[in-house]
Amino acid sequence: MAFAISLSAAAAMADTAGCGHAEAAETPPPAADGQYQACVADAGTTHDTARAAECKRLAEQTDSNRANCLGKLNLPKIYCDASYAPRDPSANCTLPDEIGSVIEAELARARLRCARSLAGGEGKP
């Protein structure tokens, strides 16, 4: 019985493929592709903005810690300089793994949402 159901399902898929539906599923309509590309571009912009903000925040925090080390704690300059070396505030800074991996994971999730949106939009007018 299960074989008969599988066989009829395969036949139904073959009938649909012959009607051009398989080709439509493989190639998104131009409007959907444009929406997908815009979605991915937005995800990239959000990623770049988050990365730049995190780099700036860490650089400012390090500067603040160094000033506190020198001023309030009155520790030797050589110690404070070594403990709180200036960080690159640009978007190209090296982020700690625990921060960088979260930002990269958010980008991956956003791209996945774009792909799911594209897949969900198929067949809609």
C-alpha cells in the first residue's frame, strides 16, 4: 500500500514537472530575486553597522579604563599602557571571539530569513 502511494506521488510530481513548475521553482522571478538581493544587502548593512559600533564601543571602553587606571587608581603609566593598549575604533578592528561570533551569527540568521522569505514568496502574485 505504501508503495502505491509513493508511486502515485512520484507520478504527480512528474506531471507537474512537465508543466514547467519545476523550472519556476528553480529560477525565482526577477522581482523576487531583487527583493532577495535587497534583503541580503540590508542584512550586510546591519552587520557592518553592528560591527563598527562594537569596535567603537570597545575602543572607548579601553580608553576609559586606561584613564581610570592612570587617574583614579594612580597606577604607573607603564602598567596602564600595557593593560589598556589603545584599540582600533574602526569597523575593521579585531573583535573578541565571543562578540565577533555573535555578530557573524546574526548575519547568517538574517541571510537565512531572506532565503526563507524568497522561498515563501514563490507562487504568490
